[in-house]
Amino acid sequence: MIAKAQAIYAAVRRVPKGKVATYGQIARVAGLPRRARLVGYALAALERSDVPWHRVVNAAGKISERGEPMFVAQQRAMLEREGVEFTASGRIPLARYQWKAQA
DNA sequence: AGCCTGACTCGGA
DNA sequence: CTCCGAGCCAGGC
């Protein structure tokens, strides 16, 4: 486990229930500007943790796929259970649900 | 070291 | 809206 990953996880944990954040946003909050890919990489390594990874989506407000479509459906279900709505095209209206990190 | 891959993002066409 | 190319970084070979 590397320190950068820890910073990323800490940033993700700050995302409140019912809100979502983008990879790039998490990267900035974690002090790693332009390292969106690193965020995805770090989250991919997650296994059984208290990190709300399901609240992290890409810049388009869509859930990033990773092989099994099953996980995407699972993530969407968890978000909807927290009150996050999806558009007919499967996107999340970021203007309304994106987490605004406070300095 | 080089090359390829990947839960990404942005600007341009 | 979609597709492309470039920039980014960690890991494995």
C-alpha cells in the first residue's frame, strides 16, 4: 500500500452519502492534480474497506466499467439507495449530485 | 531502461 | 452526442 493511495482513500471517504465525485476531483482533493488515472488504479486495488468507492464516477457522470457489467449495476443500485438519481441515459446529473469539497 | 495496459480527463473535430 | 490524440502514473514483463 503506497502513501498516495492512502491520500486517495481519505479523499473518497470525505464524500458524503447521497453525493458523488469524479476521479479527477478526488485526485485534486488528495493533492494529486491530473492523476485521475491513479485514482482509478488505487480504487481498483480496493477490497473490503470502508471506502465508499461507489460514489466515484467519471467526468461524464457515468459509472466506469471494469470487465463485469454486474459491478456497474451493483454500484448504481447502491447510489440510488442513497438518493442519487440517474437520467434515462444512465448518467448522474453532476450539477446536482456532485460533492463540493470544502477547502 | 522500453513497451503495454488501465475504475481517467480534456480539447478539438 | 461520439471519436481521437495527448498527458498522466503505477505495475508487470
